[in-house]
Amino acid sequence: MMTDEFLDDGLNDFITQHLPSINAAGVTVESQNDEQLILSAPLALNHNDRGNAFGGSIFNIALMACWGALYIECRKHIENPNIVTRDGQIRYRQPCTEDTIRASCKKPEARQWEGFFAHYEKTGKTSLSLTSKIMNGDEIAAYFEGVFVLLND
């Protein structure tokens, strides 16, 4: 079984090697377990002219938390998963002024993952809806919803 540290490093390595805009934003795995993935990025690399987190950066970090949660789970079953984003929407609630932007994605429970991978084995593709949030202190700054598809190469 792959360790959480191996999976964290795997996502960080994937970002470094394959996602230059996410890498330039300083996005890294802060923590992850079976329940959630938290990504972080420095405000210093992702701010707007007002000193708040730039909306485009918030979108990318929030999307990446969901995509990354799926990637980490898929890596437990598939060496090189082919994951695409089908749809993504965000709701901005308030400015994010924290020095570190954090996006958290709550992972599905084991039973949902079992169904997800069973459908993939049967059809060669499957999709999953995931959500993430960006916090500003104790308040939600943004809420992201996305649909992600795992495809058989």
C-alpha cells in the first residue's frame, strides 16, 4: 500500500513536472488523508492589485484541490491516471486576505470510491463530482464545484 507521504510527493512531483501554471503559483500539498486534501499557495504569488487573492488563482487552487484528491486516489489503483475536468464552477463569497491560500477538498467515502472504480473497470471511463472551499480565517471565501472524468488511455 502506498503511504500518504508517497502520495503527497507524487502529487507535488506531478505539479512540478506537468502543470507549470500551478507550479508557478506555488501550489503544494499541505496535508492529506482518507478524508480530505488540503493544498496551499502563498498569497505573495497569487494576489491582485488590492493585495487580495486573485480570483483566477483562487479558481485554479480550488480546482486543483479536487483534481488532486481524485489523482491521489486513482494513483492507488492506476499508475498513470488520465483525469480531465468536465465542468467547474466557483462562487466567490468574500476576499481572501490570508498570507497562505488554502483549498480543502473533502474526499468521498470508501463505498463511493468502490463504485467509481467498478464503473471505470466496466466501461473504461467514469466521472465524479467534487467540491472544495477556500477559507479566509473562519469564513468561506470561495466554494468550488467540479465534475472530473477518469478515462482509459
